[in-house]
Amino acid sequence: MKILAIETSCDETAIAILNAEGDISEHRFTILADTLQSQTKLHAEYGGVFPALAKREHAKNLVPLLELALNQAQMNTECVKCDLVHKAVLEEMLSREPEMFTQLVTFLETHEKPAIDAIAVTHGPGLEPALWVGVNFAKALSKIWNIPVIPINHMEGHIVASLLSEETRLPDGQVRLGTVHFPALALLISGGHTELVLIKDWMNYELVGSTRDDAVGEAFDKVARTLGLSYPGGPEISRLAIEARTRNEKSPYSLPRPMINSGDCDFSFSGLKTAVLYQVRDIGSLSEEQKQEFAQEFEDAVVEILLKKTQKAIEDHQVNTLIIGGGVSANTEIRKAFKSLFENEYPNKLLYIPETKLSTDNALMIAIAGFLRSNAGRPTPGVEQLDFRAEGNLKL
Ligand code: KG4
Ligand code: ZN
């Protein structure tokens, strides 16, 4: 089946097309298209993601990205004047996005229906106004092309993205997911989430730990702002910490490891973020070297907390596979720490960390989750009626 996937949960607009053959146990994927339009530079001016701007940009970008994706997949067949039935329905469905409606009508009137079998779309969690743009776009295409929509949880996307790796690329250019030995555990670390999720079987989840305040990515972004770095702060902190580590010295600063000995699998990052703020305020203006030393100590604190809590969950639940997902998993130090933990402590367990380009938001992960959902017989209720909603706080 050919799946068109749409992702608009935050500040990346992305569309992918995946050809998936077989079932979950015997699947093979061909990535036909993988497109992304990042808005991070636009949001950097505001020091974070500005929801109204994200919504407007998604609405502007989706039709051009659809065209680009179909071109990449060589599925873009133009026609002089295609028959656009249901134009009035489309107008009603996209009444909140008039610009996208106009672009889409022009597109549909000049392009034949592509050989797509289903649409997968992120419907949460994320910024609700941003999510709605993708959801309405998916519903409109579903109506016009008469194909089903599979609503996808963005975090499920991050989980499956980690299962794609260089090792799972097949010689003919096709790819498959890495093997998972259940029960598995997902450590989800992104701008909005810090969660430990027990995965008993495909798409069968239980939350076993989560942050009580800030998400770890949020802490990276806020600490970066305190250090005078640009948004998104994670990569900036990572860059400074790498510089500091070349000197092979311990950071002169000392930051707390909140809740590290709380005896459960929950996290707290707000105290860590505030500790940086107070120490920096006491110093006044920081030299480049001091910024690097703060970045190093902050990263060390995060790594220690993530390792300790994840290890507890692995042992409490007798987990056989750890899957790390979300934007923060792009962090070099975190990747190194988990690889070394598994080499030393758990040589018989499986560890999956996403390729760096698949760590952050993309639509390929949504397409794969769409394939798994449609194959596991676990589609989300309400799909046929297209009555599902964008849900900012959607849980796994
Ligand atoms: O998953 P993602 O792309 O979007 C959300 O769903 O939130 O994650 C974005 C987060 C941001 O907080 C960003 O600062 C962080 O991931 N991030 C990093 C790195 N690259 C991105 N954090 C630490 N180190 C990195 N190299
Ligand atoms: Zn994400």
C-alpha cells in the first residue's frame, strides 16, 4: 500500500510517501518521497515556536510540499482540467484556511488523483492550531480522493522512527524496521515530552514515568536562552558542550540532579533550569568559555538523570529492547551514554537510537506508524466518519 503522510504538529511542515509491502512481521518499505519545510528560522526571532505563525506557515507550505512529494515519488500526473467534484465540500472543510483552499483547488484541477491508498496524519500531541491545518488538509484530500485517513499520535511516530537505521537498509534500497523483543521500553525526549513508555506489544502502551514539570527539550531551550544562545537551544548547547569536552576537564559549575533518587521513574527539569538561571545571574556576563562549561555541566546532569531513570524502568519491567525517540535524542552525549550503558550492562538487550536526521520531526515516521496501525487492526475509532480531531494533549 502507498501511504501519504502529513506532519504539522510543531514548526516543521512535512509530507512523505511510503510504499509498504507485506505485514508487520514480513514488511518491506520503499521511501518514495520525504519532504520537509522547516520554520525554525522564522520562530527563532520569537525565541520559541509562535503558534499563529506556525499555523499560517503550514497552511502556506502544504500544497507545494504535496506537489514536491508527488514529484519525488514520480506520481505527479498533470492534466489540463481535471474534474473536481465536491468543490463546495472542500470549501466548507477548509473554510478556516482560505489560502490553502485556493492553492488546493488549483492543484486538484490540474493534477490527476495519484495512486495513494491511504493518508496518515499527525493529530496530536502538539500545537493545536498547527495540528488542525494538517488534519483538515488530510480530511480534504481523503474526501476528494476517496481514500481513508489514519490519525497518528506524533509520539508513536518518534518511536517507530528509531527502528529505521542503516543496518535495516536492504541491498535493493528498501528498508525494514529493526527487530523488537517485547516488552520494550521507549524513552521519549522532545520539546514537549519526557516519558518512559512500556511497550507490551506493537501499539500497546503503558506510561511508566514522565516529567512533573518541564520536558527535557524545553529545559535545553530555556537554558540556551539563559546562556544567550539562539532557538532551538538543544543543538546550540550540544555544540558548546562538545567544545568544552575537547579540553578534557570537569566543569567548574555544579548543578542539581532533581528527583534522581526519588525511587520512581518520574522526572523533573524545572529546578535544573532555574539553577542555571540563578548561577548565571550571580556571575553577570559570561565568557564563551563559561557558557561552554555551563553547557557541559547541564548536559552531564541531563545524561545522569536520563540514565538512572531509564535503567530503573528497564529493571522494574524486565525490558528487552530500549527505543529512544524525539528531538533530544539527536544529542551526541546522550547517544554516547546510552550506547556505552548497553555495551557494558545490557549486552543482550537491543538498543535503538534514531539516525540524527530522523530524530527530529518528519513525516516518514508518521507514514510508518500509519502502516503499523492499519496492519495491526488498531485504527483509531471515528476514521470512516472523518470525525477525529486535532488534540494538543493526545496521549499514547
Ligand atoms: O521532537 P522534536 O523535533 O519536536 C517536538 O516534538 O518537540 O524535538 C525538538 C526538541 C527541541 O527542544 C530541541 O532543542 C531539541 O529537540 N533538540 C536537541 C538537539 N537537537 C534538537 N536537544 C539536545 N541536543 C540536540 N542535539
Ligand atoms: Zn517531535
